[in-house]
Amino acid sequence: MRLIVGLGNPGPEYEWTPHNMGFLAIDGIAERAGIRITRPEAKSYVGRGKFAGEEVVLAKPQTMMNLSGVAVRMLLEKYECDPAEMIVLIDEVDLPWGMLRIRERGSAGTHNGLKSIVAALGSGEFIRIRIGTRPEKIWGDLSDYVLSKLSRSDREIAGQMVAETADAVELIITEGIDKAMSKFNRRVQPSEEDV
């Protein structure tokens, strides 16, 4: 069994914000697999079914992003999953819109949701897919940006990223992490400001 967790903040005020790309990606996988994510368990909404031929639990923690580790630890215990069997989907403001970055393990970087999970599990040994949300220009505070509503053009890109993230998860399940990293990980081009 695979536990697939999308991170975000609960509540309608956070829908369609860059910080909720993990929730949007889980919704995309659920739609593709015909799984309803409605059951409240382990401080999350969960749905169970088959995706890419494997039994999966899809989860959207209902803690705030910075407390995601509490829900994730409870989910792993409930479903008796090892962290290595888990895939976490998160937004990543350090990557440009339209880019995915898959890692088999690693540090939390600057993402507070990942920091919470690593702290709660005492380990970074789980697959994570970072979904790029960096705009071309950021005006003002970065935390304001990730919690602001997406523009119409960004929503279109978000829809494409949701589909690509579902493809990446499917490839991880069917052919392994190395194939998925080879297909989806691309080098970040330096922005004009960095040159």
C-alpha cells in the first residue's frame, strides 16, 4: 500500500493559492482514480482505492501546513506504512511554475510543511514531489504571495501541473523512482536577475 499525502491549508480562503498545490494535486489523482477523499481520519480527509494498479490511501491533512507532521505520523501509524512507502506532494516557491522536482529522500529545505513532517518522523526518508510555484516577479513578501489567490493564467498552469504530478506519481508506482526522476526532473534555468 502507498500513502500519498498532499500538503496545504484547510479552509476555503486557502483554495487556489500556490501553497495549496499539494491539495490540488491529490484532488487530481483522486479524480483520475475515481477515489473520493471525504473520510475524516487522523486529522485528515482520506480516500482509499487503486491507482496505477496499486492500493493507495490519498490524504489531505486538515492541520495547518506548519503542523502537517502530526497528521502524517498518525496516518502512517493507522495504515501501518513505512515512510519509504509514502509520497508527499508540496508546493515549492524555489522552483518556477511548470517545473517538478522529485526526490527519494532529503532535507526539508525551507518548506514548513516538510519541516514538520521530518521533525514528527525523525526522518527525511520519504519520496517528495515539489511542484514549482515561483512567479516571474515577486512583489512584496513571499509568504503573502504563497497565500494569495492564483491568477487566471496561473490557474491554467496549475491545472497542467496537477496532471503532470499525477503522471509522476503513476510512474513512481509502476516503474520506480529512478525512471520518474529521469523523466520529470529538469535543471532550473537561472533567471535574468541571477545572471
